Amino acid sequence: MEKKNTNTNKRDILLITILLLVVGGLFLYIQFFQTTDDANYAHVYYGSSSNPLVTIDFQKSEIITHMEQEVPSDYLENYPIIDENKRTITLLGDYEVNGVRQIVVIEYDFGFRTVQIIEEQSPNNICSRDGVSDGKPLICLPNRVRVEFETNNDSDFTI
């Protein structure tokens, strides 16, 4: 009776090992070998709006401003602020420190078709720790700023 349990245990260990190898191999394949479409555009949104404030056109290497961000009248600057020399877009976020709304600075790179939130104030600064993205949406929840990508396969958005 004990010999049957030993054989069953060895078989179970072998099956689990094979299963782990298959799952691990699929994970590695997806992470490293599966190609994704390059992003054509990155759309920068504020709040719950379904219309972007700014679109980064990676194909034409240009920034398209669709509208200004609504900010309180006591703020001196109009947002978004586009700095083509630094390759940044600055928005006014919703997160407040001592009653002052904080800025969110987004850096873009036309060559690599990437976007990164490089400066923001929020609890734990999670938004600016996300790193560079070339397709994964960036969401800065306390500031209500998000960046979504459009690839060759997306056809819902037209400029």
C-alpha cells in the first residue's frame, strides 16, 4: 500500500513540474518574444472626459492640443503647457498640497514612441514611479490624469 502512495506522489510532483514549466515558458514567450504594435498616438486626458486635452502624434512627431484644461481663475497659467524643447506636457492635477493643486509633467519621446510621467505630487508618487510606457496606459488617479495609447489596430479614435 505504501509503494502505491510513493508512485502517486512522484507522479504528482512530475505533473506539477511539467505544468510549472509550461506556464513559465508561456509567460516568458509573452513577455519577451511576442511583438506588439507600435503606438501611433498617445492621448492625454484629464478628469472623466472622453475627449483628450492633448494628442501626441508619433507618426508626424507633433503635439496636437485639442482644448485648454479648465482651471480656477486664480491660477495664472493656462494648461496644458507644451514645452517642445524639453518634450514635456504639463497639466494641473487635482491633488492638493496646502490648498494648492499640484502639476503633472508628462515627458514624451517621438523616436521611441514612449511617454512617462516624470513629475507629480500624490500619495506615494505611484504615477511617476510607473516608468516609461510604449503602450500600457498611465493613470495618475489622485490627479485625475491619464495617458492612453492608440496603435495601428485601433480605429475608434480619429483626429
